[in-house]
Amino acid sequence: MNHIVSVNNVSKNYNLGQVVVPALRGVTLDVAEGEFLAIAGPSGSGKTTLLNLVGCVDTPSAGTVTVDGKQTGLLSERNLTRLRLNTIGFIFQSFNLVSVLSVLQNVELPLLLQRTLNARERRERVLALLDRVGIREYSKHRPSELSGGQRQRVAIARALVTRPKLVLADEPTANLDSVTGTNILNLMKELNQSEKTTFIFSTHDARVWAYASAVVRLADGQIQDRVSAEEAVRAGGLPAGRPA
Amino acid sequence: MRGYLDTLKVIAQIALRNLFASRLKTLIVGGIILFGSLLVVVGTALVDSVDASMSRSVIGSVAGHIQVYSAKSKDELTVMGGMAMESPDLTPIDDFAALRRTLLAVPNVKAVVPMGLSAATVIAGNTVDVVLERLRALARRKLAGEDVQAAYESEKDHVRQIITVLSGEVDNIRKIQSEKAIAQDDLDAVAKAVSPELWAGFDRDPYPALEFLENRIAPLASDADMLFLRYLGTDTDAFAKSFDRMKIVDGQAIPRGERGFLFSKWVYEQQVKLKTALRLDKISDGINKRSQTIARSEELQRWIKQNTTEVKEIMLQLDGQKTASFRRLLQGELGSQQSDVAKLLAEFFRVDDANFARRYRFFYDQLAPMLELYRVRIGDMLTIKSFTKSGYVQSVKLHVYGTFAFQGLEDSHIAGELNLMDMVSFRELYGFLTPERAREVREIKTMAGMKEVARDQAEAELFGKPDLGGAASGGSARPVDEAEAALRSLAGRQQRAARASQSYDPAQLEQGDVLNAAVIVKDPRRISQTIKDIEAAGAKAGIPLRAITWQKASGLVGQFVTMIRAVLYISVLIIFAVALVIINNALVMATLERMPEIGTLRAVGAQRRFLLGMLLVEALAVGVLFGSLGALLGAGIVGVIHAVGIPAANEILYFLFSGPRLHPSLSPANVIISLAIVLVVSAISSIYPGLLAMRVSPRQAMQSDD
């Protein structure tokens, strides 16, 4: 099986003034193409750090991270950015849409940065995708005119518009009510199945695990275990003996 | 390419929408830029126009494009606007012909005008002296038996009239000031002049009385003002040709080959004209040209007051007949029964806004024809006495041919204080030997048997060789007699020369000394190169020269524009420094506020230069939009000012504006400079925020509480 992401014995330290804070300690993780992987863990367990490393917005202090066959620690800032643009889609907890651009323009933005499609092709692809996530009629609206769920749909469309191999979602449902959250997860799962896009998302929401193909449980910067969704739901999501 | 354009479109869209989203900040930043570019456009347009008009004034009047003088000179040359009364100490260049040849060989030089600047005090027109002289002449003719009785009586009347005026004056001063304000001697003199005894025997033997009056009374009439005249000696023909702004106002130009003097019209009006008339003219100008009113202007009121108190100047000019005419005219005009003409005049000059125009006309139509309005008339001979460089007094009597002015600068004292004189007379006054003088001196020397003797042989030459004995003393008498005869004949010749030598050979203009020379160039844009060429050519020809631009030659005045330009540039610099800081701050704030958004863009795949471009476009958009608005507004303002004109409120402005109003015009350069500055400032001010934005990590997008 091909691994779209390989994390090998990775540590990540942050310097807070004089104090070195270890965020990840010797993490090893392989993610196969087409997975819908959840990373679970309490606050401070290193979920976001792991996502940052996989998402090429950060490089490890030790160990290697390989994304789509490229070892990120060896890439220049420019090439990391290019890798993000072409291979990875991002979905953020607080949606992070560009407030001054319309829905259509927000989704189009990565295509503009790629500069591979012409205006008509871009428009077609964006509108098809907006159709797919169910907010085509809002294409001319500004993000501020949309509800949270609608905004996250825009964000999902933006993450998918370049047809990336990998989509990273950082707590995608944390700012949504449960019904909307469920809808968003359904949408992501659908896309995962129809487009064969790999999804990795961090969450500490137990309901979300049910959708995952596997759940990686993190605590104190280390992987506790990697379990199936059923096991994770049964176990209450959190590694044994470490209540949230 | 298309992709780039589309990206740029997005950048522009994000940037513009960001600007719109923070409207207030954009407006504040834009307002500063707008004001800055407006200032640049209006300021540079004004300064450029002043520069242009002033250079027209300076170049076209006296300075020419370049002034050349000897490099050995102690002082620096200034041809106008010098504050010092003394002319600069320049070392003469003794061969103008050679200088001219050298200069004309320099490529860009079109014409060379010889010059010399100096000043002299001239005593002009004591009314009493003039009248007494006339009376003396008439008395002589009467005693010789000619029939001049009527003229004689009238002149005698005039003298007695003058004495009455002076005596009244003396009484007044004693009353107003103190008993001791007038010396006892003078009091006695006036008392004697009024006394019947003096006049009783006058007809029989006028000479003692005349002598008394000339010596004791004439000096009391203080209207014999000294004229301080600055004059420029030049080849008047070449001057008129090279300085096209010069025009003759009264009389005529000095004919070629004639000695002569041209008053500057300004000097002629301000210094030579009857003060009362000058003040009336000034009041008229104030009312008609500067829209002043007598009721409001203290200046006009002061002149009116001076006119009412200083009627003596006119009174001294009136003989019996004129006094009667004045009385009749003024009584009629004023509807008064007053018989004292002095009081009538005072009453007449007490004008207000309602009657000024009528009285002004009446003065010039009715009264002025009976007065000498100018102490020196066109056609008079003017005796100019000057100290030469070596300290002895040299005097030249010159025909006053007329007055001149520089077009557009008629009312400017800076351009108007120089009078003109032919170069030959100038050299004489300055103490240079003219060829005739040099020849005369040689003749005297030979006739007197003078020869140059070495010091060690002086004794032998004076006393002869010892063995010749007494023969030497007998022989020495003859040369002395001849020397005296020669001197006598020389004196006679010089007197005759003074009368007859109003002409000279025009070739003399070429030979001999000049102090400086004006150079007119063909291409004014190459002045600095030409200056270098001139100095090099001078050094090569053995005439060490210093060449300076017209700006430098015009002294303080020339530097004035440089000064305002500096002030303008400094204020522009300050404004844009402030603008830079404010734009920078605004963009930094915007960047900090948008950290998550910028992080998101980075995470999504925007390269750093995309963000830099975004901020640059934001800054440039504000700059271009408001900068253009400012430039447009500035252009509009310049347009309005051009149509209306800025009035020259004072003389210096009059000179700078080269006329009564400045009509500034806009050149494309003004607008281009302004926009260029705005763009550069905008670009610079987005550098730091751009760096900040580039340093924003894509991690900023991840906001979970991890």
C-alpha cells in the first residue's frame, strides 16, 4: 500500500524563551492513500503540531516527515509552499476565509496561485465544487454573510479545488453545532470516497471518530495507539488511564 | 502571462477591498498624500515660475547669463541687490579688446558687454543757488545797460519771496522745537536778509548783498539734496542690444561716440522728482493699483500729512508772478478767501478719497507746468564727482540724455537703482588714464624736462657734475618757465575739453580697462559648461578670470529663489517623511490585524512575494489615487492662480515676479515629479510591513488551542 504521509520518529520542540517545550516526542505514523484518519487527543497532546508537520507549514526538530514522496525537512521554503499549494488542502477550525473576497473568489484563490487553469476552467471547476458542497447559490456572497456551516463548506471547497492528494482538517467541527458538524463530516466522508482524497483531521470530538477509517490517539506528544473507529468509540476516544 | 495577470487581479482585488474595508485609515493616509502631492505641484509650479520670471529679470536687465571679472579681485562681484553702499573691490582687466576676443572664442558665447560699477554723490539743484545765479546774471546785464528790467524785478521778487519762506520756516522751527534749534548766526543772517537796509541799496550795488545771500542764506534752504547715484559704465550701444528689456522712457539713448548719462527712471522718479509730486504719484498708485483707500491706509495718510507740512519745496520755486497765479488757481479750486499761498497749498494737499482724483489732475494740469518737477532735467549737464581708487577727486560733466527702465521691472528698486554712463567717462571717474590723458601727462613731462632717474644718480642729475661748476644753475631756469607755460596751457585745454569733449572715438570703448563684463550665451542650458570654458580660456590667454552665473551675480536676490526652493523641498521632505511614517504604520497595523488571514494565504500556498505584492499594491493604490487627486487639485489651483495672478505686494516680489503680478504656469515636470515622489514614498513605506507579512508563518492559520 502506498503511503501518502510517512512520519518517522519525529520530535518537535518549541522554544519559549529559555524553556524548550517538547510538543512531539518520537512520533512514527504512516498514512495510506484514501484513509480518513482521525487524530485524537486532549488539548496540548500535539495534534496540531503533528498536523503542521504533515501539512508542511512546519519542519521537524528531529526525524523525517515525507509527504507524497518528498521529505519536507529537505525542501526550501518556496518548495514547501509549492507542495502545500499542489498536494495539500487545508480546512481550519475557524474556516479562515478571506473576508474581503466572495465565496467564489475564496474557492478560486488556490487555482489562481497555481496558475494552470484559465478563467473559464477555473470558474467551471469552482462552480461544480460549490454545487457539490451545496452552496452554489451563495457564490457571490461574502463569508460574513454565511452561517458557520456554510463557511466551512466554502473552506472544504477551497481545500479540494486543486484536487489535492491530501486534505488536512484541524478540528473542522469544533466551531459548529452538532447537526451542522455531522453534515460537514458526511460531506467530507463522501468526498473521501468519491474523490479518493486522503483526509487527516484532528479532533477531540468522540462523535467524529465514528466516521474515521482509523483513529490515532496522542498524549503528551506521543502516539498511544492506532485503533479502529469502533474501538475508539468504545474506549471513549481517550487513551486508557488518561482522562481528558 | 495570463496567469500572472489574473494573479495580479486577485492581488489588486484583495488589496483594494482591504483598503475599502478600512476606509477611515485609507482616507487619513490618502489625505496626507493628497496634500503632499498638491503642495509639490503648486509649490514647484510657483517656484519654477518665480525662477523663470526672475531669471528673465536678472538676465535681461544687467547681469546677462554670465558675469566675468578678474580672478585677482578681492571681493566677489554682485551687480545688483547688493546691500552695501560700496561697490565691490574688483581688480580691473586692462585690455577689454583682448578680453572680448578671448570670450568670443568660447563656443557658447554670443555677446560681451563691458561694464564697471561705481557710485558717486552728486549735488543737484539748490533752488536758491539757481535763482541767485540768475539774479546775478540779470543784475550784471542791467548794470551793463541792457533792458532787462522786468526780468530783473521778477527775479528779485523771487529771491525776496524765498527769504520770506525761509524766515517763516526758521520761526516755525523755533516755535515747534526750541529757541536753540537754530544757531544765532543763522538767525541774524535771516534777520539781515529780510531787513529793508539790505534791499535799499541793492539796485545800485547788488554784489555785496548777492554774496551775502549766496554764502549765508542759500545753505539754509536744505532742498539741495545730495543724490547718491549708483552707475554702470558700459558700452551703451552694446548694452541696449544685449539687454532687450531695456527701453528708453524719456529723452533718447546716448548717441554712439558721445559721453552721456542715462538716469534710471526709478531713480529719476524717486530721487530727482519734486517730493510733493512723488508722494502724490505714490498715493495715486496706492489707490489705483493696490486698491487702497486714504481712509484705511496709514501709509497714504502719512504721505498726505507730509505733503501738507512740506510745502516749502514748492514755495521756494515761486517768484512773485507764480505766487500770484498759484493764489488765484488755488483760491478758485478750493473756494477759499485765504491769501497765504503756503496755507492754500497745505489745504490743497489735504486730500481724501472723494477729491483725490480731481486734485491729482488739477496738480498736474494747472500747477505742475509752473514748477520744476525734476531737479535735474533731461538735457541738463550733470557734474559727477567721484573718488578714484587712488583717492583723489575726479569730476566729469555729463549730458543727461534721458531715462530708461527695464520692461516689466519699472517699479522695482532692485533693478532700478543703476544708472547708465558711457564707459569712457566711467573710466575717467574711476581713475583710469584715457589715451588722451596719458598723452597729456607725457607731454607735460617732456616739456618740463622731466625724466626718470635712477636713485643712485639722482644727486648727479640734480646738481650736475661737479666740474661743470656754476654753469648748471643758470641753465636750470628755462625748463621751469616752460613747465609753467605747459601747465597753463594744459589747464586751458582741459577746461575746453570739459566743454567740447562730449564726443570720443568709439574705438576707445574697446581699448582700456573694464571691471567686469556681461556675457550673453547662445544656449542658456549650457551655462555651467560655458563658465568652465571661459575660465579655461582666460587662463590660457593670460587673463585670469572668474566667471559666475547670473544667480550669483545678482547677489542676495539671485539666491532668494534657491532659498525658497530649499524651504519648499524641506517642507515637502517633512510632509512625505510624515506620510511615510503614517502609511508605514497603517500598513503595519493592517498586517498585524490580518495575521491569520495572511497565515491562511501562506498555508493555502501563496508565496511570500504574493503577500509583498499585495501590500505594495495597497500602498501604491492609495498613493496613485490620492497622489493623482492631489496633483489634479494642485493643477487646478495653479490654473486659477494663473488666471488671477498673484499681486506683487512689495518691491522684492515685484522684482521676483518680473512685474506687478505673477501668473504661474504648470509644466508636466511639476506633475511628474509629484507623482514620482508619491510612488517612491508609497513603495518605500510598504517595505517594512511587507517584510512583516513575509515573516508571518502559515502556522498562524492554525488556531486550535494546541
